[in-house]
Amino acid sequence: MKTDRIGQDDAQRQKLESQDDKETELEKIAPDLFKKQTRDAIKTKQKEMEETMEQIEKNLFDVPIKEATNTNDIKKVLFSNEYSVQYATNSNQKNNQQEETEGVSKKIVVTLFGFVLMICGGVFVMMRKMLD
């Protein structure tokens, strides 16, 4: 890599060029990493991985289209005349619902009564303080 800058003399250029020829720390640790064979092996492995990923994507996301179905056929299947709704009525369920609604209404009445009592108590205390 050559970099020429304004004001750079020949000595500095030669120094930069000689630094490019030096062995780096990565090359010392793994000398086979930067060989052409290794790079080619990495590229072929990447191509294989890309091809397998494309194959997987095609298998996952491409749904084969079946024959065109008519909307009338779909309606016949979904809304057949033989279909009947069966209601599951149980007397216990009705009783439980009535008890729940009665319980809720009792809770509301008790809560409202408590609020009214608190307000009356507050008014009573305020009146006592004002009269004293």
C-alpha cells in the first residue's frame, strides 16, 4: 500500500514501503492463514455455505402451489348444512355465575359504604377542629 502525502520525502516513503514487507504478529502466530491455498479453501467453504443457506431458504419459504380451489368449494366445506351448535348448559354453571355477580355487587356496596363513612369521618374531624 503506497501513500503519498504532500511534504513526504523519499526517506519516509522508503520507510513506509519497508514496513509493508515486515511480518505481522498474526502471520507469526498463524503463518498458514494468509497463504493462497487457505484463502481459496475459505472462499470455497463460504460458497458452499451460501449454497446450502439458499437451499434451506428455498425449502422453508417456497410453498408449492396446489390446484386452484374454487371459493364455492371452500364455502361448502366451512359452512355445511349438517353443522349444528350444541350448547353445554349446566345448572351448576348458572348458579356459579349468579353467585359471582351477587358477590361482586356486595363488594361494590361495601366499598361505597366505606368511602361514605371515611368522608363523614373526615368532615366530623374538620368540624371539631374548626369549633375548637
